[in-house]
Amino acid sequence: MQKSKMEVVDLRRINIYFNCQIVASNSLKLKAVPDPRNLSLIRTSHLSTSPTPVLSELVHQTEHPLAQEDYYYDAGKFAVFPNVQFLRNFPRNELFGKVVMVRFDTLILLQGMKEHKPLPENAFFTIRYLYNSRAKVILVGSWNESANPKFNMEGSLSTKSVADFLSSMLELEVVPVKRVSGFMHLDVDDIQKPSILLVENLFCLKGERANCSEFAKELTSGVDIIVNDAFSESHKVLASTVGAAKFCNACISGFYFEEGLYKLKEIIKITERPYMAVIGGSKLADKAAALQSLVSTCDGLVFVGNMAFQIMHALGTPVPMKLVETGALEEAARIVEFAKSRNIPVVLPQDIWCITDHVSEKIQIASVHSIPEGWQPVDIGPRSLEEMAYFLSVSKAYPFVVDWSVVYDDPMRPLVVDVGSGNGLFLFGMGRRRNDMNFLGLEMNAKLVDRCLDDVHQHGTHNVHFIATNATSTFRSIVSSYPGDLFLVSIQCPNPDFNKPQFRWRMLQRSLVEAIADNLVQGGQVFLQSDIEAVAKRMKEEFLMYGKGKLEVMETEELGWLKENPLGVPSDWERHVLGRGDPMYRLLLSKVENRD
């Protein structure tokens, strides 16, 4: 894989938070592994790891008997996590009267309370399930609203306000408390009566962030069972997740955590190459174990968010000190060295949008190497975004597998590819004229492709075929597998969107030009034409710019354009343009020898 010159980041558009929240797109293959130090949290001392699927009970907001349903996923699917114990497999009768501490997902809390985003339906399933199982539920969490500046403007999240929010979401009373100790001495009447308590914000307590053993012991005093339902925070080494596991009889994962593991498993089992990971967020040192796993398996890393600045700092690139995280330099340097040893690209931003600390509405583009004083980065700039798209497009693994011996009678014939084949009339005309060649149309409009394929079957055509695809990203994958020579590529009358100037010239991108130049046989040709002269000029410029010196313009006629169509078969749009008396702007390029 070639290294890209790009250094890219996108703080919002593409983001994978390495708190084990996984976001996969069709242009990326992402892998993530939770911090192995945290596996102790989801082991138990007396439960078996039986692979037999167990039906869990869906919990409603009443105390009526619960319906038996297979909640989420077959437990057998989690064989990849042999040490994980799930709440769904825990004997429900053993929850009765027990004190259960739940580490809930405070990321969901912040989204619901402060960002007013709709919450997943299963976000509070674990809490309801434990409550209706007659357990004494103690909720613990850590919320740091200062991570988002607008939280401070709206006011701090008090324990009472969080309890009120949870009460409204659960439709059950949640009582805020300051300390969790002495629950071993509860009265029998209190044990039998279900209740939900919320401990004060653990973020404010140093013992939590330091994973203090004494603090963990105090936190779990009187607690029988720990349930981790905070998958998005499972990478952190905290007293409420790691330290607490030493002081309870059972440590298991909740339903929301289980869903996160299932999604993680789905990502891990993907075998297509290459894997390209886009990594965002901050606190690199806390996520070092997961990052080391990624750098050991992926074929390229794109760093986004504040994480990117830590990698820049490790590379010796000037970075404003206010963006440098304490303790991140050593871990970032290890990641960089490991990536170098594997010869995989590490992609970072070049330009970035910034806002001023004083006027939030004011925004400007700055180089990542010279962010003005008093400004802070909020998103990548246009150059970085474009380069990132190019990097991913040339790195992507594509699902196209074409059995050429089925598509064509003789797959060794020279191949002609029409990019943007539309209704296929041009290729059908070429196919009838030249039965010594094979013709392939690449068209994004799937309905047009279906019609063309119907015509192929109805007329028994054996040298014309069509594929519904975006040629910009799939041309190389499709054509490189063809056993014969690529003789000609035509791009005719691409339709620029003049209503959106920023996209006006993106009908032809660098990745497509390079793929064509690389796959053409020596002496092969590229035919370009448009009824808009500016579009034809732009296509010519891009083929000469990105053709790696392999392409040159063949002899042209008056004003630099070919007067007649050299292929002898006009496209449907070409006929329409000529019929109204307007000109077409055409040219041929040829692949020359010894031009690298």
C-alpha cells in the first residue's frame, strides 16, 4: 500500500471513540479490542461459562411476571469472549434481596440530559431488570460536563439533577446519596423493598480516577454483585470498574454492555483487507492498549480529534502546548514507532477550522502547524477532508468479484470500459460493431443498469456487460481482475452540479485517473468528451496532472479539440447535442511507454 501525502482528521464527520464505541462505514474496516486490564471486571468467582443459550426476561415498568424472550443475541455468539459473564445468564433468583452496584453509561446520560439526543431503548434495561428482580440497586457513574463547553453555560449536573433525570427515564424513584457503605446491615424490611440509589458523581473523587484500592473497597462495602453496563467507558482503569472487582462475589456485564460486545465481535470477525481505522477522541494514554492492538493489525491509521495532536507531538511537529495531553507523549511515540516498523501509513491533518475563545461565531481555517493564539480547533479544513477521501478511496477493499468467463464468451479479448454508461446505447452500438472486443459499462444508477442487463439477456449479447457501481472508488478493483488487456476507457459528458460550486469539478477524481493510467495497456487510449468546454478542459487537465506521466494527448484538430468522434458511435446525449446544433469538445489520450 502506498503511503498518502495526506495528514487528515475529521473531528465530527468520521469518528471512532476509542472508549470502545465502534462506528463502521462502508469505506472503512475498523477493528477494536477493549483494554485487557479491564477483563477482571467481567469475571466471576463462582459462575460457570456455560455456552448454552439462556432466555432472558424482558423487563417492563411493573412488577408483573416478565415475558420470556431471547434478548438481543444468542449467547453462543459470544464464544470469542470466553471470560465474560452476562447478566442474562445469571440465575435470577440469586438477585433477590442482593445489593447490586451498577456502573451505568454516563455518555448516554450526557447525551440525554445536555445534548437532548434520543436515547437507545435498551439504555436502562439492566436497571429495570435488577429492580424488578427485587435487588437493591446502587448506581455509580462519572460525568464530566466540562468536556463540552456548553455544559458549563447551562449549569453543572448535580447528583440530584441526574437522579431526577433517571427517575423520569425509568419511571422509578432514584434517590441521590453521598456514600455507599453499611449496606450489609440493612434491615430485613429494607432489603425486601426494591429501591434505586444514585451515588454522587465519581468524577469529583480522586480515588475513582486513581483506581485506589481503599476507595474501591469503601465503594463496594456491603455490595454483593457488580454489574458493568458502561461499555463506552470500559477502557478506563477506574476504581468502580477495575478496583471494585476484587471486593465482590460476582462481577458481570449488563445488557447494554452485552450489545456493545456483540457489535465489537461483528467488527473483529471481518476478514477483508485492508483495514483502515479512523481514530478520534482524546486521552491517548488511557487508550494506549487499544491503540497498540490497532496498530498491530490495521493497514493504516487516520488520527482525528485531539488524538491527532498527540501523534504530531510525538513526531516532533510543533503543537500548541494547551493541546498536549499530560502523559501521552511516551505512548504516542510507541504507536508511531510501531507503525513505522510495520510500514503502515499514519494519517494526520494539514489544515483545520478554528474558532476563537472570545467570539464563538467567528471561524477560520488555519494550518495545524500554526494555530493562532486564542483559537482552538473544531473540525478539519477542506484540504484535509479532500485528501482523506482520496486516501480511503485508494485504500479500500471492495466486494466486487466478477467471473469474467461467465460474463464474456472470451475474457481475453481487449476490454473497453465506459464510465457513466447511462442507458447503454453507446456500448450496445460498439458491441455490435466490434465483436472482437468486450465492453463494460460502469454506472451508478442501478435502475439503468438493470434495464441494460435485461437487454443483454434478451438479445443474447455476449460481449457487453454492466455493473452498478461508483467507478471512482471501484474501477481499480474491478478492472485489475480482468484477464485480458484494458484497451480503451471513455468518459462522456459527465454532469457537473453547477448549483454547488464546491462539488462542481468532482465528477472526475484523482483516484479514478490513477486507476485508469495504471491499468491501461501500453498504447491504450482514453476518450473524453463533453458539450461543456470548461468540463472537457478540466478532465484533460486532471488526466495530465494525475496520470503519473503515463498519458499524453494525441494529435488534435482546430482549437485543440477533435472535430469528429473517433469511435464512430455517438452516445445518446451526443446525438441530442449535435441535433440542436451545438458543438462537442473531444480529445484522445494515449498511454505511452517508459513514463513513470
